[in-house]
Amino acid sequence: MKPEDIKLWDWHRMFIGEVPPVFLLEIMLRMTLVYIILMASMRLLGKRMAAQLTRNELAAMVSLAAAVGVPILSPDRGILPSFVIAIVVVSISRGIALISARSQKSETITQGRIDTLVKDGVMDLKTMTKTRITKERIMAQLRYEKLKHLGEVKRLFIEANGIFTLIKSDKPKPGLPVIPESDKEFLKQLKPNGIMVCYVCGRPRGPGKPNQECPNCRHINWVIAVQ
């Protein structure tokens, strides 16, 4: 389109475009057919597409979305290529799922693996760095689970699909508070314990000098645990 063809108050161009009005009826038919293709594809991809998506399922969904967008609005594009793309996407996804079901190694490669972020009240900083999960994100998740300190955590996992799984400790021990430092009023309500824990990872301090390094993260900042 040339610059001189663009006019600010050209309502026909803005709302209908350069296609004849009858193309709006064709869009309805195209959208109906594409919708049927999408529903069939989602059905063939399995129930997981209606739940939390894995990497492969997210890639399949994005591929389907990219494939069906153009033929809906472009009058010179047919719907058959979208149908072919849907068949390819579904075939690849089901093939990967079949291989993953038969091989644990293949499943780890394609789906990812479970990582442990907190173990017995202590954060694993190496795993946090690898998974790009910050301390603040873990604290927020624990607050969401209505916990007050790390000592209440037996395990905190991050699943392959990115969701958190919490296992609470049967016998909570004193731990690092998860309450923000800015909420001093709430922190005063927590009962302090004589045990010192690392401010960075939550590991209890062993016997020795007050300024000793934390064996887990090599930091020297210590705070009083709460219970």
C-alpha cells in the first residue's frame, strides 16, 4: 500500500480492509473449519493440553497457533496447509510422548527433571542458580503455603513443568523466617530461638567462631532462627 492511499478517516479500510465485504462470510467458514482442526488436535494431544503444559506441549500449542492464524485472515491462503501442519505437530508430540514413556533418559531430555530447592530447611543455592529461582521467589512460595520459616519445610521441589511441590516437615525445627524484613510487626510475633542460621541459605551454624563461613554457601551473615 502506498502512503498516499492511507487516509485517517477511511473507515472501510480500517474495519474491512482491502477485501470485498463478502470475505467476512468466508472468514466465518474458515474460522469454523480451523476451530474444528484445533479441537481435534488438542484432543489427540491428550488431557495434558488442558492442564499445566510441559515444554513439548507448549511448543505444540504455539506451533498450532502460528499455523492457523494466517489462513483465517488471508484470502489467498488455503486451509489445507494448516491441516497438514496440525497433523505434523500432533504426530511429533505423540511420538515424543511414546518415546518418553519407554525411556527414562529420553523423558529427562525432552521433559526436564525434578530439582530439589529446599532440603530439611536449607536452600540449595546451586540448584537455585541452575533453575534460575531466586531466594525471594522461594520465600514467596512458602508464604503462599502459609509457612513462617524454613524449618517447617522437609522438601521443596520444582517439577519439570515449573510448578512447586512442598512437603512439610512432621517435626518442624527452628529456621530462617520467610516473613519480609519490612513487616517488623509480624516478625515480633515469631518466637526467636537461640540457634543461629545462615541469612542466605538457612543452614544452622555449627560450634565455632561467630563470623565463621557457612559450609553450604560460604557467607558469614547469621541471624537468629524462629520457631
